[in-house]
Amino acid sequence: MARERSPALWLHTQPSVTRKMPVCHRILLLLWLLHFSSVYSDITDGNAEHLKREHSLIKPYQGVGTSPSSQWDFWGSTLVTSQYVRLTPDERSKQGSIWNTVPCYLKDWEMHVQFKVHGSGKKNLHGDGFAIWYTKERLHPGTVFGSSGNFHGLAIFIDTYPNDEAPDRSFPYISAMVSNGSLPYDHGKDGRSTELGGCSVEVRNKDHDTYLAVRYSKGRLTIMVDVDDRNDWRECIDIGGVRLPTGYYFGSSAATGDLSDNHDIISMKMYQLMVEHTPEEDNQDWTKIEPSVSLLKSPKDNIDDPTGNFRSSPLTGWKVFLLLLCALLGIVVCAVVGAVVFQKRQERNKRFY
């Protein structure tokens, strides 16, 4: 993604502008800049310096194969070409996957996935979808988008067919799940009982590139999509309290059943996020962490809203900004009222002299 000039840098180079502003205006501007900076830093700009090639799948896929030196291995119906990795063809009853052979020991990371889902099937006559994995196990075929539903780690499902056929959710639907091996994915219910959040996104038969970004940093999982060819990321899932160990493997898998689609992975680019941790966090053995999520209630208790997001999801950047703005306005109002009251008292005291 193209770099942009930071608004904070512009403010720093324009001292005469800020000196002329009233104090309250300066505070409002500062709040806006803090909000913009948080949104601006949501997705990495793709700095090649932080690209981890040993965990990245990039054309022409030279590191893919079954040799001992290969960094990616594949299984099933997967077809590797010079332009894409096709996990399944547009044929019935196919399964395929591709997995990184190098365990990831990054504590903070972001994965950008360029993909394409396309086929001849019309509305609701296509399936089943594909998944992005960060798990302890690799190359374990199963019934959940071509891989095992009993896993340790993180899974992001891009589900294109509604098995449950509930009227309150439209497909394709993207959801996330964290499991320590004790939570099986319920394919018949589209994983509703174990999902952490999700959103409906139209990803099929696009004439342009479609992307998904998965960020994990300081216990926060954020998933964003860019499927409208506008170079504009849309937030799909944002949830804190997520604990993931290091030393797991990245991979992707897909499956078709009675209905089918081409499920293509164009690239998977892994970026290391430069984040400071406390000494206690640095001294912890991250390979021993058990995958978990600290929720106020179980994922099965979540209630969908019409947009497909969960009401129990954490505050977004705009909500935090509005709360800060309301708090600031409250402080300003109290200050004004206090000044008026103080002035009235001063005037009343003068009458007695």
C-alpha cells in the first residue's frame, strides 16, 4: 500500500497554525489526530523490511514442493501454477490445502492474503469455501474446509454456502474461531456456537483483486477485508483478550461438496509487527501458551445484530473517539458553568463593599 504523510508530522511543521488556535480547538485537533493515527496504523503498509519470506507464499511459488528444503507443502487437489495456487477446482467433492513448513515464532504479526473465489455456480449454488489457519497441526485433512475441525490455534473461515440456512445471515460469511482442541467446529451450523465474530462480504466472481488481512498484536485479533477494488480496508472482526502461542503453522485449505467453486490463493504475505512488550511478557515462554479467548461470556451466547457483527465486540476507534469527545465536551461545559458561577459570586461580593 502506498505510504501517506502523517497528519501528526504536518501539525509539527506548522507551529504558527496551532498557536493561533484556542485551547479547546487544540484539544479537539489532538483527539482527531490520535484517532486518525490509530486507524492509519490498523493495517501495515507492506514495508518489505518487515516481510518474512520464510512464512510468505509469493509468485512464482519457488519454495513450494515436497523436497526437504521446501517452505510450503500441499495436499489433495491443490494445483500450483505460476499465477495462483488452486486449492480446489470447480468440481464436486474436492479437498486441497497448502501449509507453511516453518513454524512461526513471531509474537506480533500480520498476514495479507490475496485470494479469488470463482466458478460457474449461480446464487447459493456454489461452495463450500476456504479457511486460513494458524495451528499446531498441519496437513491434517478433515471435514472443515478440507482440514480437521479439532485443532489448536486460530482459524478464519470464508464460508460461501449456508448449511444452516438461517434467515438472519447472508453468505459469503467470514468468521473466526480460537480453539485449544476441545471446541470442534460445527459445520452443520456454520460454526455459530464457537465463532468470535464475523461479517458478510461478497467475495465471489470479482473482476478485481480481493484481499483479507489478519492481524494479531498484544492479544488483539483484527480481521479486515478489501474486496471492492478501492484500496480501502473494511473492518470485519476486532476482539481483544486473544492468546495465541508461537511455534504454530500457517496454512490454507478449501473443500467442495455437492456444489463447487475454484478456490485460489494468489499470495500470503507475512509481516512482522514491531511492538514493545513488558519484561514479563518477553520472559514468558510463548510456545507454552494455550490458545484461548477471554470473553465476558461464551461465544455461543453472542447475539447477532443485522450487520453480522456481535454486540459484545470491543469498542472501535470511532466509538472511542466519540466517548473522548463527549468527555471533553462535558469538561468544557463544567468549566464554563463554574466560571459563570464564580463570576456571579464575585459580583455579589462587591455589592457588600
